[in-house]
Amino acid sequence: AEALRRLGRHDEAAVLTRSVLAGQGAPDDVLRAVVTDPQGAGSRAAAAFRLARLRARESRGWVSPYAIASAELAVGNEAGALVELERGLAERDPMLRRIDKDVTFEALRERPGFRNLIAPTSTQD
């Protein structure tokens, strides 16, 4: 869906997002928001739902801090995203290897905490 949004195909992205969220059991208010306001309230509602699902899964076992950081950033929590990325580095989350190329974290690139994450990940085994 994110690739469709970046291509400007917002309606298609909203339909795809709604379909995925419906399959994951999202409540009706989230599904409606995704369709009626895909770039505003719908996007925030979908992000909050995704973050809640990741946190619930985390209570049952390990979840990639990288995935949680992405969800935190999507709800606007830059500080929370950095905390999760730092935890990912400490836990050697293999997803961190791609952090310097992932546009998801573009908003964090100039933050000192983010820049400190990039150098160590380039030397991970």
C-alpha cells in the first residue's frame, strides 16, 4: 500500500489497506476511516491499529524492534521509534541492516540518535 501511495495512487492504496486491516480484524471505525480519509485520520487509525497489534504480539514473544519502530513513527512518535531502533541494535535485529536505505525512517535521518544507529549496523555480521 505504501508503494501505491508514493506513486500517487491513493484510492488503490486505501482499498488495499482496508482489505489487509479487515483480514486482521480491525474494527469498523478504523476501516471506515481508511476509506473516507486515507491520508489523514484513516492513515493514523491504521497506524495505531498496527502498533497495537505489534505490542500485543510482543507480549507473547519477540517482535522485531525495527517493525515496532516503523509503527511508532507512523503514529508520530519519533522518540519511541528511536528507542525501539536502539533496542533493535542491542538485540541485533537483522532488519536494522537495511535502515540506511529504508525511506520509512526518512524523518529521523537528521536526528543524532538515528545517525548513531547507522554506523554500527553497517559493521554487523
